[in-house]
Amino acid sequence: MSFLTHLEAVVNSVEGALACSVMGFDGIAVETHTKSSPEDIELQNTWVEYANVLSQMKSAAELLKTGEISEVSINTERLITLMRMVSPDYFLVLAMSPDGNYGKGRYVLRITAPKVKAEL
Amino acid sequence: MSFLTHLEAVVNSVEGALACSVMGFDGIAVETHTKSSPEDIELQNTWVEYANVLSQMKSAAELLKTGEISEVSINTERLITLMRMVSPDYFLVLAMSPDGNYGKGRYVLRITAPKVKAEL
């Protein structure tokens, strides 16, 4: 099974999901499945910005003794973004509309992360 | 009603809640109610770091056209942190243990933010 199959499964099983991607912390997407993109919002640019923020938090976590980061969500007026760590170098990111199923999105990313990790 | 009453109400109504604070984006806490602090983790230091990250995301949001940030969560092995915007200058932050009631935490912050805003 390829990454893409997992990403499609995530997007198809979560109400309000727009796109899902496996990304490196350098902001480069390994693979992306896009169902639809909200008008005016460049998801890739947004994810690059968020990957940058995630990298900083990863570095801070050691100093702060909070343990490794497992999940981050950033919700704005027009976009819900869920991120789930896959490995020290990669994470899953799911973009959803603001009325999307947040709980289902978290759940599906949590069960998908080990599947993606097994193929890295 | 003071900020502190609201913060106590948040901590007391969410299972697994450790502490709640009204913070400025400069990382300075206006008021904090702490029920318990996890061993080794300095919540204040963690929040200062997160406030810094939040500031960056606020700046990025305009460029990215995602609309204003409403809510951010950062979950690590030892700590769940929920943040909810109150005004352009202040936000609520709630620290929870990893087995805390995440959904309840989000809900309680959402209904508490307008109450805190009314007193700013």
C-alpha cells in the first residue's frame, strides 16, 4: 500500500476533510491527497509555515521536559489543521473546514500514523 | 467576578486539568490558577515558549489568509496544552495531564473566553 492510499482513506473517512499530506519537518511534502482547497488559501504555503513552527516546538520540548510532541492542532476562522507525528522526521497533516469532524480527524490520524510509519 | 474565579472554574470542571492562565502574547501571565504541576515540568516556561509560537502563527495567519487563529493545542507525551484566543492581546491556556478530558477542555475554554474578554 502506498502513502497515497492512506491519505485518501483519511480524507474520505473524515467529514469536512479537505486534504491530507505526509510532510517532512523541512516543509517538503512527500505525498499529498487533495479533495478540495478552500478559496484563496494556499494549503501548501500554510503547511510550510506550520512545519516551521512544529520544528521549533520539537526543539523546545526537550528543554521543557514535556516529552516528545505527539499532536498539534491549529484552528483558524477558515481552516482546521491537525498534525500528528509519524517519526522524528515526518508528520501527517490534515486540513479540514471549520465545521469538519474534529474528533474523527484526530482519531483517524492517530490510527493512520503507525501505518504510514511502517512504510517509511 | 475576577479572572481567578473563571480560571478556577475551568480547572475544577475539566477532568485531568492541572492549571489555567490568562496570558499575554508577550508571554506574561495576567493571572494563573494552579491545581497541580507535573513533576519536572515548569508550566510557566512552557507557556512562554508556546506564547512565542502563537505570536508567530498570528502574524502568519494574515499572510496565509486562513482567518484569525481561534484555538491551538499542543500535545506531548506528558502534557496536553489547549490555548484559546480571548482578544488580540490575550489568550487562555489550559494544561492537562495526557489522560485528561480533551473534548471537555476545549468546550470549557470556548465558553470561558467571552467571559474573560468581558472583564479585560
